[in-house]
Amino acid sequence: MDALNHIRYRQVRDLESLQQMVDLQRLIWGENAEAHIPLHMLHSLAFNGAPILGAFEGDLLVGFSVGFLGIDALESTRPAMANLKLASKRLAVHPDYRGSGIAYRLKVEQRNFAKAEGIRLITWTFDPLISRNAYLYIHKLGAIVREYHPDFYGDYPGQLEAIPNSDRFVVDWWVTSNRVEEKINGKRRDLGLAQYLDAETPLINPAQPGPDGSLLPSRVPITLPNTSLLLVEIPPEPRPLHRDPNLGQQWREHSRMVFQHTLEAGFIITDFLHEQHAGRCVAFM
């Protein structure tokens, strides 16, 4: 439920609102042209029916999402219609409106668009070390992760600018599945860390506190247990990785190794936990 109930959500087609999207990108990501979807591209997408969705307070754009149609299996012998998906490229919220539920509602509106068009799958990417995105996408929306791609965008780190690697998860959001329906409608019981630990779910990479209080990635060799569930630890929030590029690079290399190893072994990321445990804030997938 939105903290801002007066925010209105709608498809965007007009140039004035699309220009507000360009301006909001500049506010969030600065003048780096690589970080912006330009006006002419937004207009072309909107003109051709792409789901360009805006969140408005009055006439002011305070958030938006951009998607386009794609196919899920590039080498499939099936016709494109059977592989049709919605690729979500951009989700942005004005800094003054973050934490108010706008990002969540934009994703729900995107889901509504996909369902109305008969599309079952929405995909997008996010940095595996951005815990707030994992919380929204995996925990709240019910998306899953099966793929990890090192340097997905080449030399373009994005949100973790101190780390020169654009590693990304690929998210699968099966919008008509029971799992997602239950998440969206508040009918799915969430498990906490205590329940996973009570079930003896192994943590394969326990982080270690450093001498300066920072959280260091595990140095224990990674071995995959003969279980159906496991926990992988990541930093609970990214600010220390911004402040210390060396620490950020350590976490990047460690998480790349752990997630590639586990996903290639057939594990799927289905939950994200962010809690207090053993006297500190922790985050697990």
C-alpha cells in the first residue's frame, strides 16, 4: 500500500512527461549520457506501444518505469509469440519520494500491463550487491534469479560506481504464477532467518567483521552441501562498498564466485532476508 495515496500511475505518451523522465534521470545519475535513456528513444518506445509508466503527484513526475517487448529464448524453434516477454529496462524514483512504495507500485502496474497483453514473464537485471533491490524484487515481488552475468554492461558499473564491474543478476518474474499472486495479494507467509536456521539451512559463506568494523567476505572455501536449501551472505547495505573501493572489489569477486558456483549447480534464488542477527544487521539470499 502506498504511503502516498494521492500518487497517480498511468501510461506516458506525451512529450512533456517524457521530458520529465529525462530530467529525473539527470537528477539521479548526473550528466553521464550513458546513464540516460534519451528523449527520442523514450518517444519511439512510447509511440510504438511500449509500457512507459509514470507516477505523478499532480503534474509532477516522481517515478517511472520503462519496458519493451522481447523474446525469452533467442534460439528457440517456437514462434516469437510463444516466447514473448516484457523486458524492464529502467525503474527510477525521485530521491525525495523513495521509501514511499512508488517503486513497488510501478512494478505492479507493469505486471498489470503484461497480464492484460497475455505476457507471463517480465525480466530485468540488477547488481547482486544492492540489497534494497533484492528486497523489493525477490522478497516483495516474488521474482526469482537463475542467472549471473559478469560485466553484463561492459565497463559501466552503474549504482556501485566505486567497483569497475557491471555484474548483474537476471531476474525472472513469472507474473501469473501462484507464488507471485500470493506475494502481491499478501497471502504468502514469509519465512524469517530463524525458520531457515531451525531447518538447519547451511550458510556457505559466513562474513567476518574486519578490524575497522567493516564486513569482510568469507575466506572459507565454498563447498555446496547436499541439501535443497542454502544461504548466501551479502553486505546488508552498499554504502561501505562506496566508501572503500578495495572492500567493494573484494565483495564483488567473492559474490561473483559464490553465485556463479551455486547457480551453475542448479540452485535458484527465491528469497532475500534482511534482519538483525547475532548483534548486527545481516542480509542473505
